[in-house]
Amino acid sequence: MRQPFPPGFLWGCATSAYQIEGSPLADGAGASNWHRFVRTPGRVLGGDTGDVACDHYRRMKDDVALMRDLGLTAYRFSIAWGRVLPEGRGKVNAAGLGFYERLVDELLAAGIQPMATLYHWDLPVALDDRGGWLSPDMPGWFADYAQVCFKALDDRVQRWTTLNEPWVVADGGYMHGVLAPGHRSAFEAAIVAHRLMQAHAAGVRAYRAVGRHQIGLVVNIEPKHLPPDATDADRHAARLADAYMNRQYLDPALLGRYPEELREVFGEAWPDWPAAEVEALKVPIDFLGLNYYTRAVVRHDPKAWPVPVAPQRQPGGIYTETGWELHPQSLADTLVWMHERYGGLPLYVTENGAAFYDPPSAIDGRVDDPLRVHYLRTHIAAVADAIARGADVRGYCAWSLFDNLEWALGFAKRFGLVHVDFQTQQRTPKASARYYARVIASHGAQLE
């Protein structure tokens, strides 16, 4: 059988610090904006918090052993900024940084390559109180934090990511207020988007000064498709939606410009950033990470804000517990689009997964999740299709290794390949985990 994946292709899983670690204030760590957000009544479904989550902070060695047993060759995790710098800047917390040093050492001993994300949405409250992502000082604060991590871990970590899904930070945290810090302002969201990209550029420049390996950016892409009977208004609205969600961060980082459509999306809230300042957002990176979950078929909807589109549910489509359509073809098409639009950069699928109903506890030591197995099979096949079409894809990370705190949805939605009983912390690899282990063992040659 022809091998559809190149030699050295990485097979991984992904997590984030606040979603799995628990013990958010342990060993001198500083609180994050999420530690505060979950304590605001009505913000998180069921009042759930990350105080325990998957208890990974205390169970890390056993969790790495589980990854080894699954055959993972890569693990994408994020570093909690407040563990390393409790005040967000200044004095380093050796105990907090030491946790990540031990994690990396355990991964390498298990034959698993660490992929470290510097920022996955948990900002120290000390910085949030000083303006957070609205502050013009944030890029410098981020670069200083990044340098601390680089100096401690770059001898062992070969792949770094500056930001995870900056669109979600700006849209969820500052435009719609459904994520930390819970603001709702187009004026703020436009500023935050720019600050995020300035921080990304500053982080990359900091890495070039001390780093020896690779650094990139991770974005979430949701292709905007049109119905067969689309009108001119539908087509225009879809272009606005694509610019807002899919090009707002990639274009400045890689082309040195913002999409022109953003002026219409933001209206009077759009700042007239100096051209030289925007051009400075373009810094050479070593790879792009794609977080892909679904597509959206959209129509014009003048009542929608800030982009006048509404998604259309597709007859006969399979939908996840979060209302996302299974559409693996769009993963292949998106990888090819990224390859062609942004100069053939190496690509990694840094998140890809689905929430389906799983029982609270394993039954007779098993959790069967046939829909998730189907999701994995079809989406990994889509990655193979993208490679066959010329995209330089070098790795795939399933989201997520564990059922975890799904942000504002609390523990209500389960994405994990490994089931977690949140009452007992018992881990049970699901049928999808066993399937993924077989795929890894065959290097993707056997997807059935």
C-alpha cells in the first residue's frame, strides 16, 4: 500500500493549560483571567471551573505514560503564563516553570516531541488589570514572557507557537463577551486584534534572538460556503465573513496587510493603523498551524453582527454536539488554500476533533464513540488528500487528548479521545483512542 503520509510526519494530540491542568494557583502561580471569569455568575455553563479540571498538574507523569501507550509522536500543550510569571512580568516563578520542564523531559523520555504554545487564552489577571490586550504594552510584555520560556525550554522544545486562535481571543473575549475577559465592543475588538498580531511579531523576533529551532502561528479557519442559489448579497456577506474570521490574522502576519473588507466589517470602529505599523506585523515564521473543526454555509442576514451572515443547517448533514457540521473535504481544501495563498509554508493540523455524546462514566471499562471514530477516519483521510494535492503538511494533532473544561460550555461537551470521569479522574481510552493508536502504528496507511 502506498504510504500517504511523508516520513517524519507527526501524530499527536493537543490540549491547553487551563482546560486540563487544575491547581491554577499551586506553587506560587498567579491567577489568570479565566480563573476570574469562571467565578462570574452566569458566564460558564453549570458554574464549572478549572480548579481541578483533569488534574493534569498532579497527574502529569501518568498522563504522559498514557500518551506513550497510545503511540503518540507529538504532544501539543500550552504554557500557563501566570505559572511562569505570577504578575505577568518581572520575577520568574521557578516552581511553575519547573512543571513545564518536567513535562518536556517526560515527553522526550517517552519518545514524544513537545509542541509548546505560549498563549492559549489564559492571561494573568495582573496584566488584565493593566488593560490586557488593549494595552499598547502587551506586545513587549508578551515578548519578555516568551523569552523566559525560550531560555528555559528551547534546548528541548523544537516547535513553538506564539498564539492559539487569536480570532477567538478578540471575537469571543472582546467583541461578543462570551469568553474571558467578557467585553462586548467592536472598538475594543479591533484594537485587540492588532495588539495580538503585534505580540505575535514581537514573540517571533524574541525567538530569533535566542531560539534555535522553529516558531509559528496557529489560527482557526472556518470556510464560508454559499448555497447553490446564492444571491449577490449572500456572496458579499460571505466575503466579509471570510475576511473577518479567516484572513484577519493570516494576511497581516504573512502578507503585511489587513483585508480591505475589515473596514466595512468594523465601520467606524476600524482604526486607521499606520502602514509601516501593519507592515511590521509580517515576520518570517517556520510553519503555520491550522485548527479546523467545520465549515459554514452562509446567507446574508442584515440583523447579524458584526458580519451580516447567518449559517444554514444542511439537510442530511451530520452535526456534532456543538452544532458543527462534519465536512472533511473542507479540511483538505483549507490546507491547499493555505499552501497556495501563503507561499507553501510547512503546515500542521494543530487541532481537529468533535464533541459527541459520551456517558459520564465508562461502562464495563469501555467508552464506544463510533461517530468520533468516523470523524477521525474521514478527516485524517482529508489530510492525506491535501498532501496528495501538494500541501506541505507535516503533522496532525487530534483535539483533544482528554475530555476537559470546554471553556464557557464547562464540562458539558466532551471532545476527548480519552474519557475522563470528573468525579473520580479515572481515564478511559475511548474506541476513538484505540482507533487512532492503530492509525499511528500504521503511519496512516490503514484508516479503515
